[in-house]
Amino acid sequence: MNNLFKTILIYEVLAFVIWNIMVRTQSDYEIWLFENIHETMYVMLASALLIASVVYVAKKIGKNIKTPEMLQKDPRNAE
């Protein structure tokens, strides 16, 4: 199983568990969410933009770094 698949499964299980906890406690999460929808959306969008910015900067910096010789050779090639 590759790492991406494991990561997706972990996030799905976490979301399922957290959702069940929220539903079974019958607290006022929905009321709080609808009362603070603007703040909630701001936090979600700001977090997504921050993650996208970090990924973009990492890609730009990564292109400028020279790859070591050991990593340039493909070990699958018999040459």
C-alpha cells in the first residue's frame, strides 16, 4: 500500500470519528457554525492559501537546488 493511500485512509477515519463524536454529543456545533460562518470560511480559506503558498515556495526553492549525482542516476537502468 503506498503512502498516499494510507494518508487518505487515516484522514477519512479521523473525519468519520470526529463527525460521530460531534453528532453523538448533540452539542450546539451547528448553531455555532452558522452563527460564525464568515469566520469559519475565512479560517478555512486562509489555511488553504497558506498551504498552497508553502508548497509553491518549496517547489521554487527545490528547482534551484542542484540534485546530487547519486540521485540523478536511475538504479533501474543496467547501463
